[in-house]
Amino acid sequence: MHTADSPGQAGLTARLPGVVLFGFAVVYGIAGTQIEYAFSSDPLGPRSFPVILSLLLAVLAVWYALRPGNAEPWPRGRLLARLVGLLVLSALSATLYVPLGFPLATLMMCAGTAILFDATPRQAIACGVGNAALWYGVFVHLLGVPLPVGTLFGG
Amino acid sequence: MSLDYLWTGFGVALQWHNLMYGLAGCFLGTLVGALPAVGPINGIALLLPLLYSMGVPADSTMILLAGVYYGAEYGGRISSILLNVPGDAGAVMTALDGNPMARQGRAAEALAISGISSFVGGMIAVVGLTFFAPLLGQLAIGFGPAEYFVLMVFAFATLSSMVGHHPVKTMIGCVIGLALTTIGLDPTSGAYRFTFDEPELSSGIEFIILVIGLFSISEVLFMLEHQYHGRLKPIAVGRGFPSLATLRSCVGTVLRCSGIGFVVGVLPGTGASVASAVSYTTEKRLLDRGTFGKGDPRGLAAPEAANNAAAGGAFVPMLTLGVPGSGTTAVMLGALMLYNIMPGPQLFTERPDIAGGLIASMYIGNILLLLLNLPMVHVFVRLLTVPNWVLIPGILVLSFLGVYSMYASVLSIYMMLGIGVLGYAARKLDFDLAPIVLGFVLGRVAETNLRNALAISGGEVSILFESTISLVLWGMAVLVVLAPWYLHRRRRAAMAAAPDGTAA
């Protein structure tokens, strides 16, 4: 509603995704023309479809850059810190899946996430312990899907 | 036309364990629909890997997942009415009249009207699906690769013109989804495309990782950003049931909107949210005497009948043509492919247990849902008050486990998180995520059919315009793209003619 009808007003940041997409289309298209293959039973071969898509994407990206339409403002400050915190926490607990084991890694992730969602420390611990116990029980005992218990503990 | 497949299907759906899977699906669906944090796509994406790694057979999996899908269309109304926050995309319109009714102390009445409308819409759609799907299937038997490719073009055309408010972004989403399928081994020529010599990429991007990352992870990030400060308190539900006169006043609306919803649902690419928007505006234009938006029961019945009918209709192109009618059915199509079942006209003759079992289960499921959503609605109202700090960690753990139980690799969890960040960014830029999934599900099929068509014709592009079916599909694609543009221009002209802005 706001920027779509007044394309001249949209700032550079609003157009940036269009530029990025255009760049991606170019790289994708060029890489597409260089796919190596010995033989293909059809006239198009493995290169054509990606190249057609890259051309389409390039046109659409230019269109986007000219008329970026609506967008929400990007997060910053404390909010950005929280979002990054959640991602770091998730990635960290994934990294610790094997060495620490599923129960501990999950306890850590859930307690941390609960804090980010405004839980009190006591609620967060309860959330972590509860989730770790619940899902471990469900997966290992009910569904029979093995989960790592932690190489640090000889698992 | 024979309905043998349906009788086979009832044999499957009435088996004790499948009734249980159906009930579980309907319960989870209502829950998933009611909770503002999760929609049907999230629910299905999180459940699919669990069912798959548990070794649940394909028929039961489809029965449960379908229950989640149409159950969510029932559940979405609960939070729309009581919180004024739509539980899922199909329930946005439900809040317009449902919430005012609840604020007038008619919450119980509003829940009953919308529950009954949902049931009628759902049932009409299943009957439509039962008869229409095999017919369309017979038509599709004549489809060659060229026709299939043009059909996909038509699907993308309807998607771009009807979903989201920014057609270019919808198209970009489709193209990105299509492009993602070109990663990995090309089976026709044996070429490795865009794999960067990574063995993990040789089989392409896994569907489950894409869907869970795109929907669950991005949703968790969104929830963290848009956290409701101060818990939302649902409006108290008293006792009460709509009077016979009120119910009678809704009959016409419910029947009309079920029809609209079913047709919109059948159109490839458009689902419940488009259906409920179209039917609400239609009813408003037909019936409004200044009461719509202020708690008119008909304004509540319209979108609820439509979104349930659309959920049923969306199965028609998905089962008979392999072209999903909505984002959620796109994920269900991915589920079928995971079980190596190719949808298409032959599904009804070769696998009546799957197609028939699914459709038969929807008759049973809608009755179960009526029971869950009328007498037992209080259970779900109580679950609405579950705070985010309980809900979100659970969603995160399930996302991790879903990916890990399928691929047993930590790398796939990183990939899921990365895709989640991209999905979050896309949503911030006002992209709809469903086109990406639709493009991803259809990419391989579209490319294969295009290449097969040109292999048959020896490289002549004219094969795409030869048969009557192709030409009709091209015509429909052009029509779908031009119609909204034409209507928009006419509306602008009308606005210019009435400068006070009264013409709408």
C-alpha cells in the first residue's frame, strides 16, 4: 500500500533484495551453462532448464528492484540480539547433540529458548527438563528411534 | 463412472487403527489450527518425519496428515473468534464478524455457527471430491508430457495472480523453488548439477529439511519478534446455541460459499485463504446492510464454509493430476512422493487403498471434527492459553528431531536452520512461502515433462501448443493472469469517476 504505489520513494535498501536476486540469477545461469555431461537422450539436456529459470529470475529481479513493494523493517538492537541468540543457541545444541547427547543438548536449548520467551528461570529449567525427558521417552521408548546419549559419557 | 475405489477406501478407513490415526489427525489439526503459532503446514511438516521414521504405512500417514489439514480449518476459527488473532491463514476473514460477535457476549453462538458451517463446507467438498476427482482423472489419462508441462504453467499462473498481494514476489518464489530442484544428480544425463562436489548435495535438497526450515524455524523467529507482550486473554465462552432463525438465515450463505470454496480449492495453487477472502467479499456485496464486520452471523459462516470446502477441493488436483491445490497439499504431495507413490489418474485404479482410503476417511473425519468442535470446544479454548515459553521450545525440539530422525546428520540441522533464516528474511520482505514449496514439489516433474515432450517432438517447441488440451490450458493461464489486472483497472476507473471514494 505504501511503497508499491510510489516506486520513486523506495529507498536503496528496499531495492537491495532485487539486486541480490539478480546477481544470484546471473551466477546460477552462468553455472548452468557450464554443467558437464557426456550424453543426454533428450534435446534439451541438463543445462536448458536452469538457464531458462535464470533468465526468468533475472527479469523478475529487475522488476522487483524497480517496484520493491512492502517490507517490514529489519530487526535491530535488543530484538536482533534475541533472534541471533536463538539461532546461536540452536546451532550450538545441534553441535552438542553427539558429544553431550540429546537429553542435555535439548535441556540447554529449551531452557534458553524459554528465557528468550520471557519465562522465569524456574519455569525455564522446568521447560528444559520436561522437554528433554518427554521427547527422549517418546522417541527412544515409544517410537524406537535411537537418539545419541553423549559420547562424553561413553554413549 | 465407478465408485468402486470409494468402497475399497471405506474398507481401509474403517479399520480400527486407521480410525485412530484419523481421530489423532483431527484432534491435532484442530489444535494446530487454534494455536496462533502453528498452522497446518507446520503441523504436517513436523508430523511427517515422525510418522515416516515410525514406519507408519502410507495410507495411515495420509489419513492422519489430511486430518491435520482440514482439522486446522476448523480450529483456526477458535482463535479468530476468541482472540481476534487468526489461528491460520484461512481464518483471517473469520475474525471480521466472529470476534465482534464474541465481544457482544455471543461467543458460544459464534463457535457453534462457525463449527456447523465448517462441517457443511467440509462435507460438500468431500462429496465433490468423490465424484469430481475420478472424472478429472479420466480427462487426465489423455495427458502426455506436453500437456503436463502446460498444466504446471497454468498452476503457476493461478498461483501468481491469486496468492499474495505482490505477483512478482509470488513468481520469484516459484522460480526459486523450481531452481532448488535443479540441485543434485540429473537422472536423464547423469550430470551433477550445482553440487559443488559435496556428496551431501548429490541427492539434492531434502524436502523435509526445506519444509521444516522454511515454515517451523522461520515461524519460531517470527514469534520471537512479534511476541505478544502481556498474554492475550480469550473471551469467555458461555453457554448458548444459535436460534433456528439465525441458522436458517445462514443456509444460503453456507451453500454458496461451500461452492465457491470448493472451486477455488480445486484451482491449482489457491487454497483456503483465497477461498475465504473471495467468499466473504461476495457475501458482503450480496447481503450487507451495514451489519457485516459488526457481528453478522452470515459474515462468520461465509469464510468458515469456504475454507473447509477449499481444503477438500485442494485434494482434487493433488490426487488426480499431481498438482497441489495449496501450500499444505504441496507438502502432502511431497509426503506421497516420500512413500514412492506418484499421484495421477492411475492412483484411483492402481492404489484405491490410498486415494479411496483418504477420501473415505474425510467423511468420517468431518463427523469427528463436528463432535470435537461443538461439545468439546472448551478443551481447545483452554489450550489457547498455553504460553509461548512452553509451546516454542517444543516446536524447536520437534523440528530438530524431525530432521535428525530422517537423516541422522547434524549437518542437516544446520541446513534447516539456514533455510529458516532465509525463510524469515523472505517473510520480512513480504514474500509468501507457499509458492517456494509448490515450485520445489513440481520442479522435477515440470522439467522431466518439458524434456520428454521435446524429446518426442525432436526439439520442436510447437508440441507445447498442439493438442486441444494444451491450448485450453494456455488459454486458461492467460485468462487467470489477465482477469485480476482487468478488474483492477475497471475498479480504478470507477474510483476516478466517483472522486469521493464511495465506489468500491
